[in-house]
Amino acid sequence: QGPGTGAPRQTKGATTDYYKQVVDSVGDLKCAIDRLERNSPSSRHQTAIRAANQVEEIIDQWKAEA
């Protein structure tokens, strides 16, 4: 399997680890955007915050379906 084709299918445990990575990453992203917004308020930052919140909602749906 060549580069860029993605990892082979993993076990359910690995999938759980990936979910955790996504959740942690979104949390970090939200904190970073929040700091940016407080330092330099902007409608672009507000849009990014809303987008990060939407990603969080999607992750919550994944968890509910798991």
C-alpha cells in the first residue's frame, strides 16, 4: 500500500483512540480560536468558533451511534 492511501482497517479499540484524538484536537482548536477571538475580535473568528462547535456536535452524534 503506497503513501497517502490511509492506514489499513484497525480494531474497534483503535477507532476509539482515533475518536479521542479528534475530540482532543477539536477541544484544542476551540481553545486556540477562543484566545484569538479575545485577543483580536473578528467575525471570522466567530465563524471559526461556530464551525468548531458544529464539529463537536457531529462527534457527539458519532458517539451516540457507536
